[in-house]
Amino acid sequence: MRDKNILGVILGGGRGTRLWPLTKLRAKPAVPIAGKYRLIDIPLSNCLNSGINKIAVLTQFNSFSLHRHITQTYHFDHFNPGWVQILAASQTNTNVEWYQGTADAVRKQLYEIRVTGADIVLVLAGDHLYRMNYARLLKYHMEMEADITLAIKPVTEADASRFGILKVTENGKIEGFLEKPQTRELLAPFALPQNPAQPYMGSMGIYIFNSNTLFSLLENENLEDFGHDVIPQAMNTHKICGYPFEGYWEDIGTIRSFYDSNLMLTRANPPFNLYDPNHPIYTRPRFLPGSRVYDVQLDQVLLAEGCLVKGKFLRNAVIGIRSIIGEDVILEDSVVMGSDYYEPKTRPWENKHGIPLGIGKGSIIRGTIIDKNARIGENVRIQSFPAGTELDADNYFIRDGIVVIPKNATILSGTIIEP
């Protein structure tokens, strides 16, 4: 990569409506994952581990906590030419609209992108869980002499409607593209008979552009989205290739995918390895003490730092930073995000019901996501609902059967949330 000036552009804008209520108070890339990280840490870490140290993050919606996390985490010293820059959506004398799509977001920041002098622009999503060496992607792009290269992977028929589906020739060139097809009739010409388990090739939302190609395509202001507009348009005029990726990759686009991806990390040999010493995932150092655990049976638990756990039995659970779990608590198949702070005695207005942060004594919780700073009273019972159940209550939500306790919520002692 040393002979190319590469800019990483991470898209961190959208509303993230399918991740509601986790996105009620934050942008989707700022959603916590794996106990101590945020989703934005994944593409940023991939860039840094791949030797890309000039990175722009495009933000727009509910972006305060995302901005704070990036500015507090990603610093470079005076002897390193790299930087992580936030390019927030803004109104100007020549543009009064917000981002209208992924391509439009990049178009509205083209001046800032041009002044970097980048030869290659790597466009990434801010809400995917995967580990990729982008140096290999770039090498493939250069060897193929492509104008645009997409990272691609096989997908199942059930997942095909969530992806841009591609037709790829034997020499790696993309000759057909269909954005999120909803019927079998549309999918039929794109099927791969040699792979019945995963019969379609899907776009991962990872794009490499020669900068001149990107600039010329974005001159057409009708092209608002990369998948829906830019790639189909460019197939008529540019060489587009597909880079096959065989590793783990997950789009954290729904409550179900968020829940499953977190609990996957508690396995003995998860497909995504947080413990890879050569490709670490970076995040903000918080200087927390080690967790304290008292008389608890733990089985398949990912436990972050700074926690105080007195519960009775914890199984298949992710326990986030500063989590407080009271005595005789049973917690199974659940994600607890923890807290942003330890309980201060000088802020009584935050605790109107006298319930401390964390999970109270004797509570039994299964199949639940508990967002940050939640207060669960004593002897609360929460149980997941049948898959597909959707419900909005005053202080909890149910998405695809998973109970979600939103950030800062209070669940009173003795509350029962069950089917």
C-alpha cells in the first residue's frame, strides 16, 4: 500500500430504524457490542490493522455519542501522518439538504475527500462485524486493473433480499447487479448451481474506487446510493470486479442479528475472534478496575471490566462494562451493556424510584437485551417471547421475540414481562 495514497471513508449516518430502540439515543455505529466496544471500532480497527491511517467518518443522525467516542479514542502522535476525521452532515450556501443516501453522503463531502489527494478511496459501512485485511483487497483491485472492486460473499436464499446480488464471471468481473431483490423470479438469473446451500453472491457493502472514477460518477446528482444507483450505472462504463471474502461477516442491521452476534462471542471458538493478537480491535481505554465476582456459577459468559457480580447463575451472556448484578440473580441468553458511570450520590434526580443501576436481587432474566444505565428492580422476571413477536411498551420493547430494555430505563421491583 505504500505506493498508493489511500483514504478510508466510513459511512456512519443512517437512522438505524431496524435497531430501534438501541438507536433511540445514538447513531447505529455507536451501539455498544461485545461488552466494551462500539460498532464503529470494527471498521476503524480493520483500517488501522491494514495500514490505512487516513480515515474519514461521515456522520449525520444522532451522532453526539459517536463523535465523542471517536475523538476520545483515535489519536495519533505528532510523528504519525495519520488521522481519523469526522465529516458531519451540514448545510452550506450551495447545499441545504442532508445526506440522501450512501453515495450522496460521499458527494456532499467530495471537497474534503479531494484535498486528501487520495488515489484510492475505500468506502466502508460503520455497522458490520468482521475482520478483513484491506491490503489484500487493494492488491486484488490493482491486479485486476479494476475501476471499482466490491467485496463479495456467498449468501443463502433466505438472506438474499437483504443484499445487493451479483452476477460474477469466471475472471472476477461483475456483469450483473440487483439491489435487494424480493422475489425468486428476480433472483433466478443470479443463482449459483454449484453452491446450493448459498446459491447467490452478495455485496458486503465494501467498495474500492479509483478516485477519478468515484469523482466522475458522483457528478451525476441523481445517483444517491452506491448499491441501488452507482454500481448498476457504472457497469455500463467501468470495469467492476468482485473480491471473494471467505471469513466471518455479519451485518448488524436488526435486533436479532445484534443479539445473535453478541452471544456468538461467548462460545469457546467463536467465528469472530476478539483475542487475535495480530489484529486487535481498538476502543477507548477506560482505566477500569478488574471485575469482582462472588459465589456465582458462570457458564459461557463474556465479562467486561469494572463489574460487580453477586448473581446466582449466569449462562450464555455478555456482561458489559461497570455492570452491577445483585444477589441470587439468574441471567441467561442475554446481553447486558452495563453503565456509563458508577452510581453517584450527588445526582438523586436520576433515580426517582430508588432503584440503583444494574440488576436487583432475585431477578430472573432470559432472552433480553439490557441497554446502558438501566435500573432493574428486585425480583423482576423477564422472559423472551415467541420469535416474530413485536411490541412497544412504556419502558421496554419486544423485537422478534427479544425483550429490549432501553437506555436509562427503570423496571420496577416485582415487574413480570413474560409471554
